[in-house]
Amino acid sequence: MSAKAADVVAATLRRRIILGELQEGDTLPPEGELLVDLGVSKPTLRQAIRILESESLVSVRRGPRGGIHVSVPRIETAAGYAATVLEYRRTTTADLFEAAAALEGPCVAMLARSHTADQIRQLRAAVANEAAAVDDSQRLVLLESDFHRLLIECAGNATLRVLCEMVRVVIDAATRRYMSVTRPAVHGPAVAAGARTHRRVVDLIERGDADGAEALWRKHIRATAAQVRGSGDAEMVLDVLG
């Protein structure tokens, strides 16, 4: 069996998934058909399937309803792998939050320079949901995380969206841990202050103040970082996810 041949077969099937020729939940044809279609040996095909399985692009199921099932690429998969790399590199939570400020700040500025009325309505609705949950800090922190993602989505840059999510998934874990080790009297006001900042940044975006919106957002992320680090519970990504 040639490892290179398996890579070529994996690339062929991967391309079919990416182009939508194979959809989420589809079952690949039986092994015999794939061998004829791809013109390879059984060991090469099986190695290619293992490659795709390691990339979370297929899952192999046993039993009567078994088979090789297709999964489309997901941001969450990349984020999960990135989190593992950050753990291995002994990354600090301070480093992580600074990366979030560097990535999300420009997205907010982009949105301030170019946004639609519908996007402003979406952001206003998200802010209103946060205001309605101000007495429930656990729910509010979830809504605030959703707001971060909405901002990045509205900015419209697909690459930045993936990069931001890779960082955001670990920040969410750090925030949940902070909430679990601090009393509501401590974290409640901080979460409520975050919601107020969200309202202010939407005002700046709607006015087209790109510099003001970006500066406020960077300050907001750094303030959150200071609160999380101030708990003294998790200085490293490994502590957060371990």
C-alpha cells in the first residue's frame, strides 16, 4: 500500500465533500463500488477512509445501519483541535484574550464601516435579550458569548470568523470556569457591565465610528481577561480545559 496513494484518494473524497457532491449524512457507496470508482486497492481505500475519519469528515458505523457517513467541515472541529494545540504549547489565558482582542477588534471596525440596517436590528435584538436577562448572570454570560459571535458573523469575513471561533471556544470555557469559582456578588456586576458595553458598541457601529468601536471592544475584552485572571483559578489554557 502506498501512503501517497491513500492521500490522493482521501483528497478526492475530501474535494467531493467540500464541493457538496457528498452531503452531510450521506453514506458512501459500498466498498466494492468505491474500489472500482477510485481504481485503488482495498488497503489504500481503507487508509484513505482513516485519514478522513481523523479529520472528522466521515464517521464509520458498525451494525445493520452501518457504513461510512459524511460529515461536513465545521468550525467547532477546527476550534477543538486548536484548543488542543494551545494546551500542548502551554498557552496562557492572558495570551488567549489578547489574541481575541487583536482578532475581534478589526472585525468590529469593519462592521462599523460597512453594515446594513438588518444587521443593526439583529445586534439591537441581541442587546435587548441581554437586558432582559440582567438578573440571571449564568444566562446572561451565554447571551454575551452569542453576541460576540454575531458581531463576527456580521463583519462578513469568513477567515476571521474561523480564527475568532478557534479562540472564542476556549475563552468561553475560561469564562464558565470563572463563573463557577466566583460568587454572584463578584461576577454578577462584571457580566452586567459587559452587557452595557455591548449596547454602547452597537451605538458606535451604527454611527460608523470604526475607531471608537474597535477601541471600546478591545478594552472590553481586556477587562474580561483581567476579571478571569483575577480569580487566580486558571492561568493556563491547560487549566481551563483539563
